[in-house]
Amino acid sequence: MKSVSDKDLRIGVFVCECGTNIAASVDCDEATEFSKKLPGVVFAVKNKYTCSEPGQQEIKKAIVEHKLNKVVIASCTPRMHEPTFRQCVSEAGLNPYLMEMANIREHCSWVHVTDKKKATDKAKDIIKAAVARTRNLEPQTELEVPVTQSALVIGGGVAGMQAALDLADAGYPVHLVEKSPTLGGKMAQLDKVYPSMD
Ligand code: SF4
């Protein structure tokens, strides 16, 4: 069962211009207006730099003022700022996993610099997909669990043996499992290999 039913959804969308990084190829005003009409969206705004301190303050303020229960940040790759925005929404009282990113920079503005209309249409599709994913997000709890510091490698072919050797060189106990009676896999069936012909 969903933690927030569709009728109770209050999604906020924050569209980042990234200076001209996004704004030069994507019409961010149009993308923001489009976002406002998506199902479940109750608030959408454009920011100059969403990851900046003022940008993050705007997100926190909107979460409180508009009672947002899900958030979409349309900006850059999650590799860059996902932890920033998870922390940001969590400081406003929202579970950090109720935030979804829409990558309209690396996946859109940077690769479609010559056609603003098509780039804007693609950005709108990316945001629409992110909003759709957001509808199904559930709050998550982070756990710390003890990890056994050893490795199991399944398959004693060349790749498996090399992986086992590398792991052992890194200081981990390794268990290598092979279903046949001998190691070597396909490699053991060859009498020479290219290019050394050994
Ligand atoms: S959130 Fe990403 S896209 Fe927006 S200003 Fe920061 S780096 Fe640029």
C-alpha cells in the first residue's frame, strides 16, 4: 500500500537553470509551467542555481509552506547533487528518499545545444517521467549492517581466477568455487592464444 495515496499527493518541482548551462538550451519557464499541470504537482518554480544556499532555502521553505510530500529536482546528474538534495529535503522534515532527480542537464541541455524547441520538449518528458516515478516513492530507513570481510568468487575460469587473485592481493580471504574438477574454464582447452601465441 502506498504511504501517500494519489489524491493526497503534493509534489513540488524545482527547475534549475544552472546559470546558462541548462537555460541556454532549455526554456525553463516553459518547463516550469508544464510541470505545474502534471498530476499530483501542487507547486513548481524555476531557480537560477538550485544547489546554492538560496536555492536550497527555497526548497525547504516550499516544503513547509505548500505542505509538499514529494519533491522533484530537475537539474543535473544525481551523481553530482543527489546527496545535497536528500540532505536538503530531510532538513525540511521530509524523508530523504521522497526526493527524485530529473537530469535535464547532462541528459538534455548539454547534448541538444542547437535546437531549443526539441531540448525543451525532451526536458518536459524527463520531468514528466520523474514526477511519475515520484508518485510511487516510499519513505526509506537507512540501516547499518555488519559485513563479512571476505569474498566468494563463483567460476574458476580466467576471469574468476584473476578476480580471486586481485581480491587476495587486496588482503581479503577468497573462496573460489568451480563446478568442474579443474580450473581454467575455456582457456584450459586452448593450446595457444593470440597475439603472443603462447
Ligand atoms: S543543481 Fe546542478 S544543475 Fe542546478 S546549479 Fe547546481 S550544479 Fe547546476
